[in-house]
Amino acid sequence: MRVGLMTREYPPNVYGGAGVHVEYLSRELAKSIEVEVHCWGKQFLDEGNLHVRGGEPWSEITNGTEGKYKTALETFSLNLAQVKSLATIDIVHTHTWYVAMAGFLAKKLFNVPFVLTTHSLEPLRAWKAEQLGSGYAMSSWMERTAILDADAVIAVSQGTKEDILRAYPEIKPERIHVIYNGIDLNEYQKTAETSALIKYGVDPAVPYVLFVGRITRQKGVTHLVEAIPHLPKGTQVVLCAGAPDTPEIAAEMREKIEQVRKINPRVVWIEKMLSRTEAIQFYSNASVFCCPSVYEPFGIINLEAMACRAPVVASAVGGILEVVVDGETGYLVPFEQDPVTTFPSNPEKFSRDLAEKISALLADPEKAKRFGEAGRRRVEETFAWSAIADQTISLYRQLIRSARGNV
């Protein structure tokens, strides 16, 4: 069996959970089947069953184009360019709207089964219009067209399956299969090493609250910044936050941090995406990891923290409810959503509630340690990549048999 995995992100160009997912899934799948990864960039790899080919958008289609239209046109051009590489595969599997049309077109051209994994849904991310401009209409069209035509849709959580059915009621529930994200349990291990903390100006001797993620509306980092004045005086807060969606949210983040540092000078802002080795050090030594997302189909970042035995305080949204066990591996903070904006209906209350749960763990290190140990046990029992790959291959085989009329 030969699968074509389509993704925007692949190492070394990974900035979000979808890229992490495809990296590890491709490695695990390649232990059993042939895997072709087609991604954005200049990557090239042949390693056993794993073959990686990067691609670049057509310069002709974007030269002289206004920035707000550029992403959508680049995306569509690369989808078209990569389809020709899928003529010899047995099944195509796409990840995120950025590559969804390649799967749609491969199905039409080469009569191969088409699987689509939803890591998020455009109708539930209205704030993306701020980033993409009118390109948001195009991203929404590409996602909708592909998801309605896919032979199988993989949801990364039960909550995501429910979201899919609400956003696209035309889809039959039996076409949606829940397969969780996973974690590399050998790589993500608690470490006592602190060289990365010292490198970035974090005091390892002082307990700290940690955030790791992109500066986006979705990830909710500004709500954590607004919670800082409600934390115990002098709490060290480490924000590993980079890759802002827009210049506007970058400026907003900078202004909020400048203001909060007047109250608490122990706020450390690392304005870049950490290497995996560095991130593991930060998770391992954190007193509390905070995930304040306003929308999160799964939240692979919580698995990473839990694998390193960090207790988690997270928003009670989406797939997070299936990862973090309230009162056992961390605390879930109630999230009341504005039905129009999808942001917190009462942002001040949400920030105060985050601060309350974080403060409770800072005040009780023994409980925090118990939560961290329970988190590690949970990821070991439920989220190993080997199990996720087995479920995925089983779905591939089912679809290929059906396409060949051998059911």
C-alpha cells in the first residue's frame, strides 16, 4: 500500500499541531506501508518507506498580487502543482484546508480513495478573516468542497466530529472516524536539564507558569496575559509565543505585555518558536502549563506538557475535554462563548478564572506533582502513535477494499 500524505507543514517548517501530527504519523505509518509526503518547502528525503517531496507555489500566480490575496492563490497553485505526483498512490490523505483540494482533484483524476483529517474547521474560525482577508472565503470554499467529497473524514476528537456535523450537516455521521492525535513517548520525557531556560532568561529556581504556542486569536494567549495581574505577586510567567497571525495581533500582544510588566516584571516573553529539545526542558520544569485556547479541536500541546509531567490548566473547549481530566491531570476552566464572535462572552471573567486555577496549583506543589504524574500515565495509556497509526492503516485498507469492490 502506498499513501500520499498532503500537508502544508513538515520539518523543518513546522509551526503548529497539524505539522507535528503529520511528522509523527508519517514516521509511524512508514514502519508498515509506503508513505509519500507532499509538503510546502524545499524538503527532499528518501528514508526506507518514507519519501518526502517539497513544493513551492507558482511565482507567476502571485507576483504583483496584493498581500491579502496572496496566501489563497499560493495555496491553490501548489494544490494544482502537486496533484500530478499522486498518479501512482493507492490512497490520498490530506491535512488542513491548505492541501485539501489536492486530495479532491486526485480522487477525480486518478480514482483513488480520499481521506481528509480535520485539524480545525474554517466556519468555526471567523477570526481568520483578519489574517486572510477575502482569502477566507476561498479557504472556506476549498475546505467545504473537499470535506463533502472525501470518502472518509478523520476527526481528531469526538468534539471535532460533533463540530463537523454542525458545520457540514450534509455529511453522513458514518463517514466521520475519530482518531486522536498522538505523542512520541520516548522523545517527550521529563528532564532536569535547564540550559534552555537559562539561555532565554528564565530563573530555574523560581516556579513558573508556561505558555507555548502561536500568537493567534485561537490560542488565546492574550487572555493569559490579562490573567497575570490576578496571579500571586511576583509569579514568573514564561510566554513562548511567536509566529503572529497578523501585524495587528503582534502589536496588541506587545502592548499588553508592556503594560503587565509594569505590575509584574517577571514576565519572560520568548518571541520565537522553540526547538523540540528546548520545549521539552520548558515543559519539564514548569510548575503549571496553561492552554487558554478559545477553539481547540484537540490540543496536541497539552499532550506534550502532560508527557513531561506538567500539570495543565486549560480552557474547557473542544478536544481539550478529551485530553485533560479535570481534577486529575489538571484543571479545566469553564468557557462561555459568544455565539457571534466565538470569543469569550466575558473575557475579564475568563482571565480571572484562569488565574484562580493557576494560583491553586502554584499554592499546592504536591497536588501539582500528582496531576503531572497522572498526566504522564494518561498519555501512555491513550495517545501512543503506534495505536494511532494502526487505526489509520485499518481505515485505509477498508476504503481501498471498498473502492476495488471487494467488501
